[in-house]
Amino acid sequence: MVRVQRDDIDVGAELAAMTSGNHRIGGVATFIGTMRDLSDGQSVAAMTLEHYPGMTEKQLEAIEQEANTRWALEASLIVHRYGRFLPGDRIVFVATAAPHRQAALESCAFLIDWLKTKAPFWKLEETNDGARWVDARDSDDAATARWGQTPK
């Protein structure tokens, strides 16, 4: 399941809904991405994430489908927020559930890596020197490259 929303993420409720009644699940892996107050050595007071509705969900669904193709998952979830954030705010929640822990752990890592580079979000950071758009990082591309071909 994929959701893009402005509201905060209730991690407990999301996990409960994702796993409720499914006793085939032997492992659940999760990731919560939060806003940092430091980026490239510079203090960041706030950040705004923008996206194109419709296009964003379609790309997230393709990434999620790829994870479900590569691993035998019982459930997967991507909740990504947009809007203005302050340090410590939750931005993204990724969860995968599988009969065995390795599939849950690997698929969760895959989703995180692919979201970082392939999800169509644009990040504007507010620093002491003014606002700046954030460019893609080579380290994120390298993390994604370990998984091979881009989902279409």
C-alpha cells in the first residue's frame, strides 16, 4: 500500500493495520525517516517537500511492486509526507512483512534506497543563508545501484 499525505504518521496504527490477522508473517522490518537539523554541515531550520500528485503515487507504487516481485512479502507499506517540516518531524514510513526476517529486512532496505533516488519529491531547505533546493547525492545513487535495474 502506498499513501502520500500531509498529516503525521501514526506508526503504531499503521503497523497494526498492516499485520492484523496475518499469522504467516514471521518478520516485520520498518524505517522511519525524520528531518535532521543539519545538512552538508549547515544548520537547517525547516524543510519543504513538494511533489506532483498522481505522478508521485504512480512511481511509489512501481517501486513497491518491484519489492513485491523480488521478495515473497506478505505486506508492504510506504507512507510519505509532503509539506513543511521542522527538525524531528517524521517524513517517511516504510514497512515490509514476510514469512522470514531476511526478506523483510532486504525489501525494506530496497524500498528506502529506491525512494531516496526515484521518488519524485523536491526538497527545499531553509538555512541561515536562505532557502536552497537540495540536489541528488552520489551516495544515494550508489546505494540504489546495488539493487540493479530501475523499476519502470
